[in-house]
Amino acid sequence: MIRDEERQLLVAGAADLGLVLEAERADALLRLVDELEAGNAQFNLTAIRDRPGMLRKHVLDSLSLQPYLRGTRLADVGTGAGFPGLPLAIVNPERRFSLIEATGKKARFVTQTAERIGCANVDVIHSRAETYRPFELFDTVMARALSSLADFVAYAGHLCAPDGRLLAMKGKRPDEEMSALPKSFRVLAVHRLKLPGLDDERHLVELSPTRPWPGAATRPVHHRDKL
């Protein structure tokens, strides 16, 4: 697949998701795949080796979260090689993304990649989510590679602002996991996601705190946060 065909795949796939992808953003996303392809040979970052698969299952999969983002401060928990955080940061330059990753080689890769593709609205946090205590809480906390919803809220719930959202990307609809959630979080919605060119089953579980977390940092409310 030549570069123009890859660009067309991205633009058309984004359009299917309701997102208008400008040429500059599409080129940045293609450079991101370039970095992933090169880094994969050195660090074994992903089992997906073909570029069309990376475009669909990493980039477009990440962009499927776009309609559900909230506010200006966003966190990607367990970002791995930078997904979904980096693609979303590319198409949302006005928002600030904190990409949290405990594995050193992955955190270094994401830091270098963000610099190389000119993604200035990204901070990479080399830390376990459960021990990270930000100065300000996040409007949106998202995760793609997670074990269960209960685990997600256990190690990342304290990062979410009282009026914020947790977004958990899942495959099949996780009804049993939702029933096992602690009372400190409630399910607002479960969204069925359809990825262009793929038949894989995808769901997004949208959660919100039912009360402030004990000992959680509080943050001042700025008018710019109200979107």
C-alpha cells in the first residue's frame, strides 16, 4: 500500500467515524505509524505487523473515542505504544493529554515519538497509574488495554475529576464486569463502536464517579474547562 492509499484509508475511515481529517493531521498519523513500525522491530511493541492493520486496529480504533471525549485535560492509562492517546492528541491540538505508562521502554518510545511527530500537547508519565497523583484531576480518563472494569476504577478512578468520565475500551459487551463495579462508580452508557473495514466487536463503557474519591486532589474550575 503506497502512501497516498494509506492517507485515503485514514481519511475515509475517519469520515466513517464522523471525523473530518485534514491533510496535516493525516500526515502526522502516518508518521506515527512510521515510528511504530520502526520501533516495533526494536522493542516488540505490538503483535500487529502490517501497516493496514496498524492503521485500522491502532489509529482508527483510537479515533473512535473522539465523540466521547470531555474537557481539556485527558489521561490515557497504560498507553503502551501510545494508543489511544497519541492519535487523539494529534487530532485535538487544543487539548492536553497525559499518557501514563509503567514500562520504561514503552514510555521512552512514546516520549521520542511525540517529539518526532511534533505532538506538543502530550506529557508522558512514567509511572504506575495507582501511584500517580497529578496536581489537577482529569476531565477524561481512558484505557484500551485493561483487564476488568473493576480493576480500571481501582487503579485509575482517583485520577478522574468529580464531574469527569472514565472511558473503557472493550471487545464484547462486558455485562458481568459492569455488575461487579464498586458503588463509587456508575455506568452512564455503553456504546457499540463500528470500526471501518473491521468486523471485530467493540464497545466503549462510559463511567462516572458517584462521589469524590477520599483523599483525591481537587482542582480549581477554569472557564476553559467547560466545553
